[in-house]
Amino acid sequence: MDQQERYLRELKKLFWENSYNPDIYQLERLAHFAELITKKNDEVNLISRKDVENIIENHIFISALMSEYLPNKSNKFLDIGTGGGFPGIPLAIMKPLMRGVLVDSTGKKIEAVKEFIDKLKLGNIVAENDRVESDEFKEKYAGKFDLVVSRATVPLIILFRYSIPLIKDKAYIMAIKGGDLEEEFNTAKMKYNSYIKKSTIFELAYKPNNAKNEKGKKLVVLELNK
């Protein structure tokens, strides 16, 4: 059995055990993405080398799981600090009708992400080598997004600061975070409370290895009005 087939089996098991039913084409693309990441990781540090063995559960599945919580009316998303393409590429696979921009300031990572997008034939996303706080990026994408996603790249208060110039009048921020979020959330709320219409924190528990969320992963969902 080759590597991609092993990844596919692992994905099928995780989705099935958690009562999610992507079509086989989506699962095959996710497995292909995992294989591409693993091979490229020898050249560019996209994920922790010690984490390569757990790429499906810790990176591919957890990113794809975000798609189950997406607001219905979201059409265009921004993935801030995408690294090797997380969560942007799994989201694009799971939600092919959504469009997205994946941005990272590290050129080697974005070159890898562009290669992945091409090989996976994902026509609904693009990758940008830039800083979201740069004047050029803000001018290009001002008010363009109704959803901002991120995987623990920056504190919530910074995520707000980056997002506000780039989102539409009504939008969402979704971030996967670990640990105790109370202080981080309260700090962000002190400055940006006037933008927050609703906030929800979901425990990202899943079977079989994280049934009680022993890993402490949370999904923060913030509904915003500018």
C-alpha cells in the first residue's frame, strides 16, 4: 500500500467515526495534499518534522473539520499565516464553491502552497506572499472578505487588527486555538467589543483519539459588524 492510500484509509476512518461524509473525490484530494506536504517537508519546513506521522489527524482532518462550522453565507475567505496551506487548502477542497486567498510572509512556504494548489487543481483559491498588514495588501483586498480563518498564528487581538480593514461590513473570524482562551479573548474584547455581534467557542472533540478534547483544541467563531 502506498503512502497516499494509507492516508486515504486514515481519513475515511476519521470521517466515518465522526459521522461526516465527504465524497470520495474530496477524500482523495485531502490524501493527495497530505502526500504533497510530506514530500515537500524535506525541503521546506511546513510542519514539525516530529508531526509528519500524525499529519492526517493533526493537520488535514482538523482543518477540514472547520468546514462543518462555516457560516452559511460565507463566500470569500482569507487564510492568515497559512504556512503550508492550513486550513485554507482543506477548506477549499471541502467547500469548492467558496473562493479564498491564502497569505503568508515566508516566500518558500507560499511557493510550496502555489505548487500544491496547481497539483491539486484547485481553481477556487490563490496564494499570496505578503503581510496582511502591509499597505499594498490592504489596498488590494480592502473590504473583500466575509470570512477570515487562521490556525493559532497570532493572538486574537492581532487577528482583529489584521482583519478589520479587509472584511466586509458583516463578516466572521474563525480561529483554531489551544489552551485557556479567556485572557486572550478578554484582551481582544476590550478593544474590539463594538465589532463583535456574537462569539462562540466550540470544543473540537472527535473520535477516537480526542473524544473528550484531551488535546484542548478549540474553534473560536466571531460574528462581526463593522
